[in-house]
Amino acid sequence: MSEKTITIALAKGRIAKHTLSILEKMSIQFSEFTSDTRKLVIWDDSKKYRLILVKAVDVPTYVETGAAEIGIVGKDVIMEEKKDVYELLDLESSRCDVVVAGFPDEKMDERPLVKVATKYPNIAKDYFDKKGRACDIIKLNGSIELAPLIHMSHVIVDIVETGTTLRENGLVVLEGITSSSARVIANKAGYATKTEEVRQLINYLKEGMEAAE
């Protein structure tokens, strides 16, 4: 592997599809990539860029540890994982909102302790701490909407795109926390040693975004 090679940590799904479509507009092709591939490491056709396909939640870890110089992942994951990385670019894709949701008649301010179910415990705790509300965080990995329905929690903190799942379960957005979209992050040491290569990739992504508009 060349010393100039850039390794990109990427999760399969919409972010991967959008990222590769942008790079294709700049003639950077990953011909071996398919949506159902089982390969974990894929090179672009020029052998300049190497993709490692990982879980979205792990992207910041691969970048922080230097296993990848670059990572592309949602802002919600970056906020939750709190890794020591640079955030370089907003790709303005895979948009969603991180919200507090619950039953329409929920009155959090009247509770001495708010029970919060979420797969984002750090984001949730930071938010409720800033609001001065005491909270009990319940970490879940899926079906977050179920928690209020069975009285496990008063509210949930989760990402929302259309709000359909909330509505189907009788829940509503009570408060917005932040917006999220796909972001490009970089390893700090890797950025220092491969500044030119990283900046070139960022420029390719910017130009590809403009070409896609």
C-alpha cells in the first residue's frame, strides 16, 4: 500500500451510495462495490483510495485510532461517540433530526425524574443536563418507540426522518435536539501527515456535490 493511500471508513447504506455517486462524478470509481457485497475492503480502480466497510457506529473509532484517515458518517453518530477527530465537510445528505418524543400529553417539566429510552445515551444526557432536568437514561438498541408504550420510559430520544413510525405508535415530537446529516471526519495525525491527499479528496467531494446539483 502506498504511503499516499487514503483509507476511508464507510458504512453501507444511503451514505455509502451517496458518497460513491459523488466520487464517480469526479472519475473515482469503485467498480467492485455493490450494495450487497460481502467484501470489507474495496479499492478504487486507481488504487489510490481504499474503502473499509464498517458499522456506522464504529466509523469514528476507526478514524480516531488511525485505521482510516477519513470517515463518513452521520452527525448524530459523531456527537454520540465523542471521538477526537476533525470534522471537515457536511455532505448535506442523509438528513434527519434528533428529537425527544413521547405521548402528546407528556409534561416532562413536571416530573422530578424523566425516564428516557434511547440508543443515544450521551446525546440524551447532555441535552437533559443542559435543560436542568434530572433524567434516567435507558439504553436500547432498537424499537425505541416501544419503551413509552409499555411504560418503560416517559420519553425517547431518537432520530426522525418522516415521523411515520412515531405517528403509527401514537407518539409525537416534543422537542428538537439537533439536525444531522452525513459528515466527513478525519484522523488528526493522518491529516497532518497526508494533508495534501486529504484536502484533494475533500475538494473532489465538494466538486462532486456541485456537479450533482
